[in-house]
Amino acid sequence: MERERKRRLSCTDCGLYNCRNRGEQYPEFCLTTGCVEAGETAELDQIYGGDTIDGKMARAAAQIEGRYYCTKTRVEETVLFIKEIGAKKVGIATCFGLINEAKIFAKILQKNGIKYVSVVCKVGGEDKANMGLAPEDTICKGAHPETMCNPILQARVLNREKTDLNIAIGLCVGHDALFSKYSDAPVTTLIAKDRVLGHNPVAALYSGYYKKLYE
């Protein structure tokens, strides 16, 4: 309880969410009223309303949300987003375990006239044993060589291809963070990996069976 009292309150502690409808009443700890620096709103208005890629992406995302709310799948929205921002070449960074899904998505891009380059997670990978991992830390438990994922090289390959947008398909937790960190192009996620829940990680938040994670 003492730790809870000292913790800084933020958006997940709110029950009003008036920022969504630009209301006038906000809780004392609201980030909208307490964390926006002087001139920051005007600065962001310039970014979102400007002609840079950041502005184009922000408006494209909002337009797709408004035009196709609850009518398009994430796959369809991704294709629409690519077209809306005018991306000429798209990178696909995929997990080896979802290579078939990546192949289907590549076909969808091709049908829509979108150029793409794909790179799988094991590209140029080294044996996990050579990276300091113990046999018990591998899937095969040391029974045979096991290649470590290489998200930094995935990003570098796509950087060399000068992609305008990169799409992550099922990269491991942490590997996706590294890929995003080293990617020159903006990154959006098509599939978030969850081997247990059929790549539907939000199911753990909906199911009562997973209350053990927070109670």
C-alpha cells in the first residue's frame, strides 16, 4: 500500500478521460493539464498539420480510423495506411514462425501494387551458445545448434533498401524493440506474437484465468 501511495498517478488511474472529448474537468493528476510544457501544444499542432512524414502519418491514421471505424481489419488498414502516406517501398520484418502469414501479406501488397522487401528473423544469425546462452535457455535444450534472432540485422537490411515504412510480423518481445530502435523507417506492427494465445495477446487481459497476473 505504501508503494501504491508513492506511485505517481497517470492515465490508467483515471475514470474521467475528458481528454478524449476535450472536456473541462480533469483530475488533479491529469497529464493533459499537468505535463504539457509551455508551447508544446502549438509545436505538436505544427507537426501534425505539416507536410513532414510525421504529419502525413498522423493524419493518415486519423483519417483511416474515421472513414473505416470497425469496418476494416488491421491488414486492410495497413494497406490503406501505406497508400495514404505514399510509401514507395515497404519492409517486412518477420518471425520465422510466421513466415507463411508474411507470405500471404506479401501477396496482398503485390496485388495492391506496393513494392516490398522481406527479411526473416534468423538472417545472418549465430548459434545461441556463441551468444552466451546456456543450453537450458534454448528451445531445444542444447540438443543441437539453435540460431538466435537477429533483429538489428533485419533493421539494417531494410535500412540499406531505403524502405519508407517497415512492418513487424510476429517478432519476439524485446526483439521487436531492438528492430524498432535500429530501423531508419517508421515501424508499425501487423502481428504481435503470442505463441500461447494464437498471436492474440489481448486475450490474457480478457480472460479471468489470467487474473493471477495482477491479483
